[in-house]
Amino acid sequence: MALTGLEIYKKLPKQNCRECGLPTCLAFAMKVAAGQAGLDTCPRLTEEARSNLNEASAPPQRLVTIGEGEAGFPMGQETVLYRHEERFHHPCGIAVRVEDTLDDAGLDARLEAIGQMAFERMGLRMVIDLVAIDNVSGEAARFAACAKKAAEKLNKPLVLISGNVAALQAAAASVAPRRALLQFTEAAPGEDLFKLAKEKNLPLGLQADSLEALTALAEKARAAGLQDLVLSPGAAAGPAAALEFLTKTRRAALQKKFRPLGYPVLTYALGSGDEALIAACWYVLKYAGIVVVDTLEPVAVLALMMTRFNIYTDPQKPVQVEAKLYAVGEPGELSPVLITTNFALSFYSVEGEVEAARVPSYILAVDTEGTSVLTAWAADKFNAETIAAAVEKSGLAEKVKHRKLTLPGHVAVISGGLEEASGWKVDVGPKEAVGLTSYLKQRWKAE
Ligand code: SF4
């Protein structure tokens, strides 16, 4: 079992020097016990104490990376059960399954569709994270050829799914040096599987239909010297069983510091209907490290990606853009100047409507610490003075000949004050971004 904060404290230098960034050694010990600080941040710790405390300092859930370098996909090392307690750190990977029974043309088409699937949202480019090759054929050569083609065509981390050690060995060799996840689907892995993962330094996925059985498997793998493990309830587990599995493993890892279950979890939401999509969204929300899906329907993949986006944002930091002047299209001296806040949703709503209207414009995103127009106005962060200061700082006066700003309709009440503070005329625009197209095309005039 992991050490408590007081047990860790007993082994610390007790100098309260603050070099770790915390006010006291006791505060540091508590952070280490909670898995929120590493021993490396205390430079005064003796080597002996460091090695004694290693078990306590290890994060309650291990960080496991599939692939390497910039193309590597990290998962795990989560620190809280509930997002509002801090935040979730490593977004769940979306892996699209590719069955190795596809013929050449079908395989090419599916890999191409996976590579092309991408969405732009709130300034982010969202793509499929991983490719999961499933050894449905049961044949090692076919599985290896399919994995090889996926590795050649796509620069994405690979999950190799099979219950056949020889097939996993052949596929791992065919994609080397890619660091693929070996996802073993049988309940009784032998020493040959552990040997393969250890010799090739590959992460190993284990599955069982009960936590007791999985704990025994994980302990066996750890005893064999394996550190990078991934746990799974298997493809046959229904949504209720999979959610129970996800919740119990996360609780065991974080609340009990139970090391055999302190690993990321891989789940399956196979099929193409709404039920599979709903299950996939639930797994994303409830702690999955990877969810393997079949669907490549854009509307389903986008729904899944937006579910993930929302749960993995930092609840204490509104999603924001840099507060500055943006040019949409190629605005000129007589182009409109639209004022908004640097709340990402506000900014991208305005930007999207301006692009759709095809009227080149400037957008001035005022720093409101990422809050929306009305919230910022209510908090006195979006007022005549802050906007006038942003206009001054932006250098707008040198970019446009006119002296007219367009203010969001929701804050029309500050238009007079803004004219006085800035010396610019103020035009009150629509309350919602959706009204910008008609405003820009029909109402806006430079003079
Ligand atoms: S750096 Fe080490 S000795 Fe200094 S306060 Fe932190 S834990 Fe204590």
C-alpha cells in the first residue's frame, strides 16, 4: 500500500526551505501522498530516502504512451475522480477499428477515411488518434500485413488486438519500430506474451471479465517486469459492465492507491448505431483512456470528439483565445471593426459568421480573462475603458481610415461611454453572432 502523507513526511529533510515551491515539508508530503507532486522537486532529499519513497511518489495511475515522440499518444496519470476537483489531464484516445478480414481495396479505403477524418473547432484541429487493427481472421500473416499497411499509410499510434501471441508477435515486428499497444484478448496470458512485451519494450493490454481476475493478471505482468499496462473489460462487456469497470478501476487507483489497477483503461463501443455512440460518449466521460469504435460517420465522430473536448477542458480556466486584433479575410482601410471578448466560443462564433458573410473584417478580442460578453460586462471587465484601451493598444487607428467600432448588441448600454473613452463612433451590432451576416451586408457603413 502507498504511504500516507505523515509517513512520507518522516523521511523528508524537514528544512522547510520552500525550494519545492511549497511552504513546508509537510505540505510537500501531503502533495506527494496525493500523487500531485513528485519527489524530484525536493533537491534536499537523500538518495536513500528517495528510493524508500519511490512507491509513494509514483502517480496512482501510470502514464502509458503508445507510439513515440510527437506521434506518441499518452494516457493515464489522472489525479482526480471528478473534473471540478482539478481537471482531467490526458484526453481519451479515439481509436478506429480496422478488421484484418478486409480485402485490399476495403483496407485502403478505410485507412484513407481514417486519415482524412478531421474537424476544426474552437481553433483546434481534431483527428482520429489511433488505429486499432483487429485480428478477426485469426491468421498471423494477414494480421501482420494489415498492421504493416496501416503503419505505412498513417502516422498514428497503433493498437494490435488479438488473442494469439504469435499473431501479436508478427504484427509487432511488421510495424517496428512503432511502439504499438499489444492488446491481448484472452483471459490467460502466458510467459511468452510477457516476454514479447518486455523484450520489445511494448505496452501490454490485458483483459478480464472481473476485477479480481484482472488484478491477478496485472500482478503477474508486474512480477514479470512489465510496467506499461492497459486494462480492459473486453469487447463483450456491455455499457453497464464497462462503466462499472471504469469507475471501480479509477476509484481503486486514486482512492485506495491500489497499484495493480493503477493503469489506463481501453474500452470498446463497436457497431454503428446510436447505442454504440452513446456508449462511447459515456466511456469518454467516465475515465476511459482509449475507446475503440467502428464508426467513421462524421456526425458521430464529431459528437464523440466534442464530448471529449468538453470534459477535458480545465474547469477553472475558460477556453480563450489570445486577446488581440484579428484580420478575417484581407480587410482594408474601410473594413468593419467588430468588438468581442477573448472567450473562445464568442470569438469563434463571430469569426465563423464573418467568414460566412465573406466581408473582410477586423475582430478585436478584448481581454476579459476568457469570459463571454455579458459575463465580462457584469464583472466590469468589458467596459468603455477596457475596450478603449484595447483599441488603442491594437494599432487600429493605423489600419483603418474610418473611426467606427461595432459593439455587441448585448452591451449597447456602454456605447455612449465607449465613444467618449475612445474617441471612435460606436455602432451597436446584433446581439447574437448569427445576426452578423445581415448586419455586415446590409447595415454596416464605414461612414
Ligand atoms: S524542498 Fe524539500 S526540504 Fe525544502 S521545503 Fe520542500 S520538501 Fe522540505
